[in-house]
Amino acid sequence: MSKIADAFKKGKAFIPFITAGDPSLEITEQLLIEMDKNGADIIEVGIPFSDPVAEGIVIQEADIRALAGGTTTDKIFEMLLKVRPKLSCAVAIMTYINPVYGYGTDKFLSNCEKAGVDALIVPDIPYEERDVVKPYCENHGVDFISFVAPTSHQRIKTIAKDAQGFMYCVSSLGVTGVRQNITTNIGEMIDLVKSVNDIPCAVGFGISTPEQAKEMAKNADGVIVGSAIVKICAKYGKDCVPYVADYVKSMKEAIS
């Protein structure tokens, strides 16, 4: 069993996202340790990119800050190599296909393996083009995470059949960002996935409050939160670690 699948065996999984290098890689390292201590089951580490097409303004601005601060993919891997032995949770990298291609796909996945990365999330790879990355993931023992969205309809079953790790269920149309209301029928989406593959389903995009997380966890096996955490990092900068830790703790408690 992969470490990703194992993360769901202890109950509902909380999956926080942070942008590596925002406000600095030193703070990112501290955030990983404290989020792990405060209940994170899987941590998504975002590689900053100049054209993050799935992201709203909050994560776009975090990417700009991280890149301006000199964050590179090599430096992120170096940081993960150092911090990984201190973490008990699973770790996923979230990026886009251009940075993977530019780095060299096999080299990228080889470094994921060396750094103890358990999964790779690439939102701009359509299901039909998954083989540009998925075989490399399999060669290096990294789960390739698949997405389904409210617009996927009957493609959900097709996508779910060979999904690995967990299914990333997009709760809302559009890009990432905090939303007041989430109206998608998450239960219906998850039922379609589970009808062909007994894989954990985690819901992301728009979730920000403990109340929203608790509601999503009624149907889902896990809850993913990004923009709300990145906003805390933006607000408090180098002093953000205890605030993020408290937030992660409150969200984990809400879904437990």
C-alpha cells in the first residue's frame, strides 16, 4: 500500500497545500513540520510557476513572491530531502506540465523518489494525455493523482478506473480560491468514482472554513485546502507558522 492510500486508513484525511518558497524555503520547511504535527495527513507542496492556469489570485500571487525570492525546483527538492525524514505524513508535489518537461520528466520523477515524494498532481494534463507523465511516476514509485470535476459527467468512470492514490474531486467550476458556498453534488460525483474503483476521494477547490470541511467530509474521504492557507502565509509572512499550524489543527478536528 502506498503512503498516500495509507493516509486515508486512519479516518478522514486533511490535505493542506502550501506554495514552496512563500515566504521562503526556510519557512516552508518549518510549515511542513508543524502541519504534520497538527494533523495533516498528506501535504501538497506547490512548485511556483509563472502561469498556474488552475489557480486563483491568491496562489498566483504566492507563486510570484516565491519566484521573485529565488525559489527553484532544485532548491525545493533539496529542502524536501532535508525535511522528509522529520515528517510522518505523506507528501505530494503539485505542479504543471511545463516545469516537469523543462526539468526533464524522468529526472523530475527520479528526484521525487529520492526526496520521498509520494504523489504528483498535475492539473493541466488531460486524462487522455496522462501517459506523458504517468509511466515515469510508476517507474519511480510515485502515485499519479487524477482529477474529476462537475463537468466530467460520464468520463468520471473512465478516469476513475485506473486512478492511483486518491481521486481529486474538484468541488467548483473555475480556478482555486475561497468560496462562500459550494453547491456541487459531491456525493453523486464520489458515487460514480466508487462504482468502478474503491479509491479514496478527496474534495478540493473553495473549501476554507471548518464548517465547509465538515460538510464535505460527510461524503468525501478527505478535504483539500489551499488558498485559505496561502492567504495566512501572505498575511503573516515569516511569522505565519503558528497561525497555519492552528488553522490545520482546527480543520483536522472539524473532519475527525
